[in-house]
Amino acid sequence: MNLFTSPNRRDVLRASANGFGAIALQHLLAKTGAAATRTNPLAAKAPHFAPKAKSVIFLFMVGAPSHIDTFDPKPALKKFEGQKLPESYGKIVSQFTEGNTPLLSSPWQFKQHGQSGMPVSSLYPHIAECVDDICFVRSFYTESVVHAPAMYQVHTGRILMGYPSMGSWVTYGLGSESDNLPAYVVMPQPEGTPEGGTPCWGSGFLPAVHQGTLLRSGPSPILNLKPPPGMTPERQRATLDLLQKMNDLDTESADTEMAARISSYELAFRMQKHAPEAVDLTKESEATRRMYGLDQKHTLDFGTRCLLARRMVERGVRFVQIYSGGGPVSMQWDAHKDLVENHEKMCRLTDQPIAALLKDLKSRGLLDSTLVIWGSEFGRLPMSQSGNGRDHNPHGFTMWFAGGGTKGGQFVGETDELGLRGVGDRYHMRDFHATLLHMLGLDQNRLWYLHNGRNEKLTDFGGKVIEKVFS
């Protein structure tokens, strides 16, 4: 280095092996305990365009109800009952059957309901009263005959686990309108989770703060909500403040992960004060509790979860996921045999609570801003299994939408005359997710996350918005 010229940065670094250390020390001394800006990763964010809905309640029927026995009547099945599937349909291979069993007609009667005249099976007398608020999409399809991969496709857009669930994508894109409750709430069947398990509500490669928060049945829906004995709110507040001061000493201002972790602790602290009120159903009127079926043993559980869902969205929770079925096969919609016994049981558990949820949201002016979705991982085949059951059918099945800008009293798409495959406009799960995001004001192509060098999206390479649902 020339002593008679002004040194440049490279000269200084070359002059001493301790050059980098000196720079680091200077940086640390200059920080003077500067803290990372406290950011709330779940703070409400502006949508890409004006939304039709602000929140979502997703009612997932684990194990797959039969669409041709609930919302998609097929009179031709009665005409051809007992016969084999015509050869023109090709060879149909499901999980346990190969398409060579006799056709099985629906054991239930379909009647038209509402001003729209939408047909609904006698399995669902209460939901039938709400058809003018429901849009039935009859031609969805998935790509697996196995429960778990099909569930992953419905929840995350892929048949493999490890991808973010749609609830996680929604909270990543929009945050939450509540400062005191989780943005994404999940209420599984008390008897157990679906085959897909926790990846159905996991955050995948998105920040962990976007995964679903479990609410369980019983008097304490949220675990670990109560502080340990002797821990007063004042002491807990002081502990959190001390942790924050310690973090401030060596946290970079750009360290958003640490800021998010701190924010999650702060949310947990606020939940201790506000969550007990949110899950306290004694605040509801006796008439409301009866409407949801809380006075009846068979509807008590699912009715409780539906009522909790209404209370959640009422308080700004963005995404609520409720499962009907889980754990043992006896508590799922998986009717490989004894279709009548299975579906009458599962419908009896859910029909009144679901209808109550729709009616309650509507009476409170919440249905306009809340999108309610009913669906499953696939439907059931028109051919019989075990003589009185049905195997899995991913080729064409029904899901329905209500509220949140939905145009009710209509059906979109259709299956063939036997209910085997979607015909005409068929809709993939990418289309389902594109439509969901659109109704929340999110552009599927602008909602992405860089992972392993690729801009990942819920809809992967893109889906088509089903505009007929809301137009």
C-alpha cells in the first residue's frame, strides 16, 4: 500500500488479516441494541383486487360421499340396475374393483327444492332448504383412487404430501383480520384425523406461522391456553418483554423469521385473554344452540364445530376447516359396503348443523362475506361393491359453494347419464383452487413463494376460474 495515497477499501482489507473482524466489530458497536422491527406475519394484507369473500369455511367429508346419492341424481341407474357397465365406457379400475360389477341405483329419492328447483336426495332434508344459496359443481375430478393422495390434491393441489395447504396459501396472501385469534383454524373429527393426516392443513415450505391451528372437542378446544399455576398476566408480560430485549441485542433488522417467531409468542399471549370468549358457546342463545343440534346427541359434536366456525369468522379468522369423519372406518363416508347404513348415519350427523350454519350466517349478514364449501376427495362409482356398496370414483363428483359471492340455486358442469365421469366442462383441483383464490380477491399467478429456485403456486402451472359459480 502506498503511504502517500489515499487507501481504498481493498487496500484496507489486504493490510490486515483482522480486517474483516474489525469491520464486524464496528458494525456490532454501531448497532447499539437496534431491534428487528416487530412485524406481524399474519397482519391483514390487501387483496390483489376487490374480493367477493373475506373468509372461508371448508366442510370436508372424509372418505367420500356418493355424489349420485346426494346431489347428482341419475335416473338411468334405475333403468339399467343389475346390468354391467356398457363396454363403451371402457375399463374402469378403482381401488378395489375393476368395473365388472352390476350397476347400483340410488336407494334414496330425489326431489326438487327451493325456487330454483335444485334436486337433493332425501338424505339431506335440511340442506335441501338452502339450495337457493348453493351452487353445485358436478364435474370435479382428482387423479388418484387412493384416499390420502386425493386428499392432498384437494387440500394442496398436489397428490404428494409436503406442499402448503390452501388455508396456508390464503393466510400467506391475505393474513388475518383478527389480532387475537389464529388466522387458520382446523377442527378434525374427535375420533381421529383423515388418512391424509396433518399435511392436509400443513404449511409445507411456507413459514410455519401459516399452518392450521387445531381446535379440539370438549371444554378446552385450544391446548395449552391456560398459563401454568402461579403465572400471572403481569409476570408473563414481563417475561415476554425480557425475551424481546434479549432478542433486540443481536437480531438484524432484516431477520423477518425472528420477528415472526416473536409475533407468534405475542399472539399466544393475546389468545389467553380472547380465545376463551371466542369458544364459549354458553354465550349463544338456546334457540341458536337448538338450531345447530346441540340439544341432540347425534348432532352435538358436528353442530358444535359448525357453531364454532361461525364464531371464528365473526371474529376475523380467515380460514376454517371442519372434517366430518376420521379415524376408524366406521366414522368415515367410505361406503365400500352397506351404503345405506353408512350414508344415513353420516348425513344424520351433519345435515342439520350444515344447514344451520348457512342459515345462521345469512341471518347475521355474514354469508355475503363468508364462502362455505362442501366437498371430499372424490365420489363413488355407479357400479356396486360387495353387492350394496360403492368403490372410489375420482372421474366426476360434486362439490358445492355457498355465500361469498356465489350465485346460488344452480348447478355447474355435469356427469354422464350414469354418474361415472364428468362431461363437457370438467374441473380439476387447479380450477377449484383458482376459483377459491379469485373469490378472495387473489390472483393465482401473483400469489407465489420462491422454493428451491422455483416460484411455487397453489395452482402449480395454473387453473381456470369457474366464473359460472359467481356470475
